[in-house]
Amino acid sequence: MTRDASDLASMAFMKMPTLFSSFMRLTMLLLYQVAMPIALGKSLTITQALVRFGPAFAFPMVLISFLRYRTKTTEKALEAQHSAQNAMVQHVKMAIANFEIVRDYRKRGATIEQFEEKIRAFNGRFAHTAAINVNNNKFAAWCTLGLTSIWIQILGCS
């Protein structure tokens, strides 16, 4: 359907500047971690390197693992939502195309009840997909909070 073009534009191409910005921010943080010991004339030991660069590599690995795990669940929910939306649109098309028959046989009430059922099915699937998307979107913030808490507990005392 035509929603694919808008989904591609809004969910894929419009996210490229944000992705590029995040990548550049991560690159600058890593460069800062490398440049500061050099600028201060200090040597960087293996332990210090792990402490400095560990989170920068651990966070993307955790996030990639989560996204791989959630991909099938998200895709199933989106497919169910799209099929419910397609069924709703097809019902409207059928009702418009056969309006004279529906009117002549006094089936407006039955047609409306069928449409309301399609709306309820779509709304349920939309709510389920929205809940999955909220969890997917909030995982990075939860992961950041968790890693920061662990970081403070382990390295905050030293």
C-alpha cells in the first residue's frame, strides 16, 4: 500500500541525520579518550584503556543483541497491524463499491457492525504494536541507566 513510501521516508531516511550525529558523537568521545592522556603526557595502561573504552564498545553490543532479539516480535506485530488496517480499508472499498446493494437490501447496520469489528481489531493491534515500540525505544535509556549505575558502583569508589 502507499503507507510503505511514507514509512520508508519517515522511519528510515529521516533517521539518517540522527544516526550520523550519534556516530560522530561516539567518535568524538573515543578521540577525546585517546587524546587526553597524550595531551597530559600520561601513558595509557591496558586497565585504563578497558575502563575508558569498555562502555563505548559494551553499549552497542548490548543494544545490537537486544534489537536482534526483538526484531521478530516487532515485525510480527507490524504485520498484524498492517493486515488489520488492510482489512479495514478493503471493507470500506467494498461498502463504497456496493453501496446501492447495501442500501437496497437494508444492510447498512450489518455493514457498519462489520466495519466496527474491523476497527476494534485494528485498534487492538495498533495498541499492541505501540507498546512494543515504546519498549524498543526506551531500552537504550534503560540500558544507559543500568550501565551508568554499574559503572558508578564498580569504578566510583576507586
